[in-house]
Amino acid sequence: MSMTLRYMRLSDIQQVATIDASCFEPPWSSDSYAFEIKESTVSHMVVLDRCPELPPPATQRQNGWLSQLSGLLRGHRGPSNGRGDIVGYGGLWKIEGEAHISTIATHPNCRGNGFGEILLAGMFGKALRLNADFIVLEVRVSNAVAQSLYQKYGFSRFGRRRNYYRSDNEDAWEMRVTLDVETRRRFIRLYDELVDKHDFRDTYSWKARSRR
């Protein structure tokens, strides 16, 4: 089995919307995803694509865009045909110095496999690639698992947003991380460990956005 982290395409919307509807209330509309992919000038949508028909990726280390920070980093392993099952997705908005993780979810049947961390790492890397100063996101105050993952990557609570979730009026923690030198070094180490564990291709973090 091979996994690829790549930009979301219009042809992915049906699968993404199905996952969204199973995770969030209310979910985004299909038109919203189409706008994010084709029209928005600040959006960088990502999917994690599982492709059983592809051969395993090469195991040798290759230079990537993060080489200027870390020397060598794994994750860029060549193209994928993108015809597998989407197991998760995410969205990143880059507005001036802020990178905002607008959404992130994995298929309910695929949770507990580390796929959410791959998506988070991909968007973290994209924020670095886009020269963001910091990353911000919102998370349910009751979602301790997600908060623990974000804290692993350096996020900390910045504020509390009352009645943020429309489905049940639960509060959200606003969490953010400043992309300073120490944070970048930690990310490089975590990213490398993640690729060692999951052996995925990453054509999202380093690649320019495509509107298809």
C-alpha cells in the first residue's frame, strides 16, 4: 500500500464531502470545496490518498525543499496517479503572515492510524514553504486527543472562542504556534520520524498549487 499527500482536486470532492459529512455538523458544501480549489487565492487544500495499486516508494533519502533547513529530508518520492481512496483531508489558508488550518479530518474507519498527523505535518510544512510567521487553528475544548497532537508540534492555547461550534455551541480553543527556529527544528525531526513510520509520498508541502 502506498499513500500520497497531495493537493485536493475537483475530482476528489465527492469523497471529501462524504468524510466531511461523517465528521462535522454542518459539513461544508461541495460548492465550498470547489471554491477553495479553483477560486480562493489564499487556500491550500490537501488530501491523503491511499493507493493500493502503486508499488512501494523508494527508501533512499532525497533532497527536498526543506533541505535548506535540515540538510536531507524524506517525503518527496515522485508522482502518484491519485486514483486511490482518500482517507483524510485538510485545508490551509495563508493570509499575510498567518497560516490558518481551516479544517482537518480523517475517515471514521481510518482513525488511530496516524493519518491525521500526516495531514497536520503536511500543512505545517506548507506554512513553512509559504513563509508564514505563525499557524493558528481551532479545536473543541473536549477534544483532548487532537489538542495533544497539536501540542506535540508546538501549538499552545491562545484564547477561548465561546459557542464556536454551531451544532452544539461547544467552545473552541484557539491554538497557535510561532514558526521560529526552534519550532522549525522540532518540525523537521517530527516530519522525518513520520516518514520513517508511514513511508508516504509528499507532493503537497513543496509543490505549487494547482487549480483542477
